[in-house]
Amino acid sequence: MPGSHLPLMEEGMARWPFGPPNAGIALDFEGDPPSLDELRALVEERWKALPRLTQTLVAPGAGRTGPAWWTGRHRWARRDGHSPAEQVGGADDTLREAVGRWFHTPFPAGRPPWSLHLLPGSTEGEFSLLFRMHHSLLDGRSLTTLLRALLDDGLPLDGPSSQAVPGPRRRTAQPGPAAGGAPGLLTAGRAVPLPHRGAREPAYTVVRLRTDVLKAAREAVRVGEAGSARPASTNEVFLATVSGVLRSCLSASPSAGSGQVWLSVPVDERPDDCGEFLGNAFANVRVPAPVALADPTARLAACTGLLTTVTRPRRASERLVEGTLGAVPGATLALAGGKIFAPAYAPAACSYVHLRERGRTLAGRTLRHLTIVPMVPPTDTVTFALGGCSPGHTLSVATNSGSQDAVLLAEAFLDELTVLARGAG
């Protein structure tokens, strides 16, 4: 809400120590691009009733010391009369160039921290829409809600629904039997040595997954009783394949130590009646990566049912802990940051964002791919981000452990997925 302090999760992203906390999604279309005037008119029509998109982020006062440092919090301020169309622009940058430039540059103060860019495609007859935002403003579910509204069968989004903050009832993670229960909040595990190739700087790359290979990989394990068994889900294949990549990294460094390797997975907490809420309504949940299993099919079996969700009221203890930690965000983040940002806490994050519906078009132009741009991850960790729509999936990889690491890890992912697909049947 305008004028309110940020919740602890958003405050943590506003204080992100590894670079500007910018993230986004690119939608690639086939066809000639619309004009900027057409795009601005569409944004104005579909997003004009959304207060979240008119808010600016106000940092705590400079020079805070003593108690003010421990309790200082960012807050949202309303910018009345601001049209979302003012945030729309065009550029000649490719996606890679845009990520290298815009995603490492803070948003200017006094303006809503988001923008929508019209970019040329990699070949003639293609174009992209790139939505960039400060992660404290929106999460991945918010982005798909916004972008879906721009498409041909979308409708203007409703202001009150966009502000319907998930209340006492939340969709929460319920680790499956293979997880063996959730780890403690500050429980450490095993770090995974990344390749460390090239200069120590943020790196980002994107690869497209072959639809036939992904489909075959899902068939490598079937879940459920005979006669009604289903193939593994795309998300289960995703977690298993990332686990294979981490296993290969450990194999390349025999002295890496022992212990459980944890994957950090964002889980949407919106209950069904708050699906259009715009903001951040997710929790990062850690699940075990089955890196000890040599067989790719066994790793996939270990990941099936690993993470399910249930909608339930938040417990009083959960509300108490959240409120207590949120009251002193500076202290909380200073004390916990050394733990939760360490490679041993979660050497890899796995995020999956998708548009389920088929036949998506923008002014008659066909949607081809959805690509995620994650925040720069903690030092010596990697983020794997899977973007999906009906034509197929793309994998984004972000690191800051070496300029070549993102490409190397993306290639390892493709290799692991192919091996898993060959084991089907």
C-alpha cells in the first residue's frame, strides 16, 4: 500500500548486496512490431487502474546511525497522476545488451521502478517486449498477470483485485516425503563449486529447450498408480536436471566436502481468490537436490512430489516470527545475511514462470518464447530460471562467479536433460 513500509522479503530485496535488485521477463513475438504509440495506448487501457504501478520507492534517510540504522525501512509513496504509458519506451538493444546495461543500473529516484521496452528480435519479422522492474515492486506471478492482460484475449486489470493482499490463508509449501521435512531457517548444507571461468563478474545467458527432448524427459518417470500414472511434471524435470548439473560440478571437485545440497525454490503464496494481487507474495523454500544419485532417472524419481502446496491459515507462530523479524529489518538482514547468502545455504535457485494458455497473440502477432531475467544471485551461487509458454521453454542462467560460468552451466543443463530423455521408455 502507498505510504506503507516494505515487508521483510521486499526490504531484503531493496537492500540486495550483489547489485541492483532488477529482474524481468521478455516475451518474443513473430511479426512486425507495433508502433510505440500503439503499445502505449494498450498499456494505458489495460493497466491504468493499477495503483501498484504508480508507486515510487523511498529509501530510509541517509546517514542513519544507532537505533535508526537497525529500524530504518524503505517505504512506498504514491505518485498521483502518473500514467503507466510514460514507462513505455523503445530501444535498438538486443536482450543480451539490455540485460548488460539496464539490469545493472538502478532505477532513478522519484519514478515508479519499472519499465516496458519494445526491442527488435534476433531476425527480421520478430520483436520482443521486455518488462524490467525492481524486484521489491513485483514478483514473477505479478509479471505474468500484467503481461497476459496485454495479449489479445486479455482484459483491463481490476484495481481492487490487484490490491487484495493475501490474508490469513496462504498457499504454502508442503515438502513431499522425499524432502524429509523442511530444513531449519538457518540450517546450512553443502556448497557446490561452480566453474569459476573468466573474470569475477555477473554473467547471463539464455538457451532454448527442444520440445521433444523435454517431453521425452518427462516420460522417464511416471507418477501414480498403474493405469492412472502421469508423466513427471516440467518442474520436476527442471529440479532433477539442475541436480544433475550440481552433481557434475561436485564430481569435478572431489574435495568439495559432504552434506546435503539445497535448492532454493520460490513458491507463490496466493490463495485462489487473490490470483490477481500485484506485489510480492512468495516464499523461498529449500528442497534437497538428490546429487548423491548417479542415475538421472533415479534423480527424477526423487524429485517427483518433492514440493507440493496447500492452502491453509498461517499459524500464530509464523505471524509472530514474521512480525518480529520485519520490525528490525536492518538487524535481521545483517545478522542473517552471512548465512542465507552463503553458497552452502543454497548453491542454486530454481525459478519456473509460465503462461499456460495456448494461442497467445499481441495485436495478431504470435507469442514464441518467454524468457526470464533473474536478479544477480549471491556470490558463488547460480540461478536457473525456466520460462514457458505453449510453443516451448527457454532456460536462463545467471551467475557472478565467472564471466563464462553461465554459458558452461547452461550447456551442462542441456546435456543432463538429453541424458534424462534418453533414459525414457
